[in-house]
Amino acid sequence: MKRIGILTAGGDTPALNATIQGAVERANEARVEVYGIIKGFSGLLNHSVPHVHLNPLFQKIPELDATLGGTILGASRDYVDSEDLETIARVAGRLKRLQIDGLICVGGDGTLNGMQPLSNYLPTVLAPKTIDNDLGLNYPDEPNEYVREPNESPRGYRYKKRPNREFGLDEMVNYVTPGFATAVYVSSMSVQRIRTTAESHRRIAIIEVMGRDCGMISLGTAYGQPDIILVPESPVDPEPLVDRVIAILDVQKHAVICVSEGIVDLEGHILGSKVATHDPAGNIQYKGAAEAVKRLLAEKIGDAYFTRQRRNESADAAIFVRKIGHTQRGGRPIQFDRYYGAQLGGKAVELLLDGYHNCVATLQSREGGFVLDSMDANKLRDRWGVIHARPLPVAFYDPKRFQPSPQGIQYFKSMLTNALGAEDVESIRKIFDIGHLTHPYDSVNVHVHKRIRRLPPEA
């Protein structure tokens, strides 16, 4: 194998450039060229396939910096439709013209679904990334626990999973994905900062974090010490929730609640609104979970509780909502993500060089540490061939306390106890660099654009 292609697809994460750099450094050792495809699968759908040579003379280009969040290659949510055989054949032909011998896709479950059609034409592997930490399995036989039912609107099928069985942490397939640790760090810091307003003004703060149908980020914000955490895997029961909020208010005069964007009611309906997207995993975009919890609390607690104690003029005024949003997936990656993102990028290159095909580089927990491994992508499929996002194990969450369970605490402890490095702390000093006041932002896109090359028109 002399030339490898690499692309970043789906949403951005803080660890993408670290993963690309790890792949390039391992390829340099093996004297293999690496070409980066611009804007993910969108670049492959472009007849000219805009691309960048990432290691001319087997040296990484200076624009590739593991401490830089996002991806210098750009990303998109376009994908190759598995039913469009004509387009797939054209894409494969373009890669052949580029003399690409193997392809690394950096992404999550959507990217893994999107790369399946191409795996019939050339060797492909996935280097994992997602801030949601929902790529992988809680235990190897988990795909067999899905059932499907006909769905009328939209017409098709809906999939349900039986409750998790008990399992040990070493059974988890792909323990954690690069990007997750930084998202937890940013979300936890946001919870701490927002609390100061709630505490000062005797109010209830409801903070919404990302995660789709997986509550990993929300549960990870326990590091920021919210009073209550709500996750999609545990339906919201209004009565215990209201009782807990009032108990907290009676003691400390304020409350901080962290909710995952995909939380559901007792009937399994999304508490916020949802909009269908067009990515290969058929993901749903969620909006308004925090606002829904605010309406629930305002209705159940009522104005009198707050006016009687002279804290606010109404329940609506006493409860405020904040959505952390894209700050969770942006900025400098912390040490954990930089290191393991690079390790998994390098592992993806090794898989191609060793002749593996259509598989996923994984990070496994073994005897208190982490090791690199891989798995056949087919093992992630259910009996109908669908790859599902990994849910938060119910055993990680205590629904009575609205906090991590002992097993959940052990999971995060094993991963994040030493996740920050000294350079992470030192990087904070740079925010007050005097040069920031006098020099405009220097976008890496400007410099990468100068390196972009395109295929000439086909004869």
C-alpha cells in the first residue's frame, strides 16, 4: 500500500486534527503517502475530488496541529447512498484515479454507515470520533437485542432495544471516542459558571447539552456538580423530579439541572421538538428539551412557591434555560483526546497496512489501562444490517438520585482522572496575548486552500 486517503465526516469534534496527525505520523514511518479529501464524502461526490497532500516528502504539513480543534480538511454531512450504485462506482473510479489504495474515514456511526458502500470497492477502515460517545457496544452481543416494528409516519421501521444486561467495563467495545472528554470538560465548566447566576439570584438553571439519544455527555457533567441530571435512557417522571427540585430549593435556595437534548417522557415521546436530518444514520435533530422541562416545573411548582418566599415574581421568572450548544464540540482538545485521537489515527493506518478491511479501530479498557484494538464493522450490525448508536448503559445512572451510579462513577474515573495535562493549563494564559488585540484571526483554511489540488476533467 503506497497511498492512503483520509476524510473527516459528520459533525466536527475537538480531536479530529489529532487523529489526522496520528495517521500521518504512522504513515510517515511506513513511507506511505496520505491524501486528505476536502469536506468528507462531499469531496468524493465532487467530480474533481479536492484533496491535499498531507505528508509531502513524508513530513506532515505545518497546518496540521493536534492542538487545533475541528478539522483542517473540512467536514460535511453528505454521504454516498448505498442504493445509488452508479454514483458509488463513479466515486470509486475517482479514488482509483487518485491512486488511493485504502481509505480512512474519521467519524461516528453515521460515517460508518456511509462508508459501507465504498468498502465493496477498496479497503476502508474507520477511526472513531464523536463527542456523543455513542459509537461502539456496551458488550459484544448487544446488536442481537434489537427488535423492530412497522412505523407508519414516516413509513418504515422503528427499532427498540431490550434493557442492558449486567456487564463489566472490560466488555465494552470501544470504551470511549475521541472528542468526548473535551465535550465533558467544556460542559462541566459551563455548569459551574452558570451555577453562580442561579445561586446568586435564587433561581433554577436548566442547562441543555448535546448527545442525541445517548446521555453520556449529560452524565459526564456530574464533574460540574449539577444537582440533577436527566438522560434519554431514563424517562422523565414529573412527580419524583418536582419533589427533588423542591427539596433542593428548600435547602440551598437554588437548583441546577443538566438535561440531555434527547430526553423523553414516560411514554417514550421526545420532550422537545425533533427535526429529521439527511445523514446516513437517519439521525434526528432535537430542540427544546430544556424549555420543556422548564414548562413542566413552572406548571407543577406554580407561582405561589416563589412569590411566597419573595424570590421571584413568577415561576417563569425563577427558572431560566441555557443551551451550551456548539461550544461543546469546539476549541482546543484536552490531553486525553489529543493523545488517544492520534493513537487511533495511527491504528487505522496499521489496519490498512496489515490487510484489514471494513473494520473499526477501537480503544479498549484492559486491567485498569487502555489498549488499541479493532473489530469487524459487521459485528456492529443488528440482524437487519443496521448499525445503531450505543446507548448510555442504564447501570451507569441512578434514577432516584438523578446522578451517576457507582458503576457510572467507576467508568468516568477510569477515563478522566488524568485527562488534563500541564499544557492544557498553560494554554489558558494565551487568551490574554496582546497580539490578539492587534492581529486579525489567522484561519487555517486560508493556508490549506493554497495546497488543494483537483483531479483534471475525465477524458
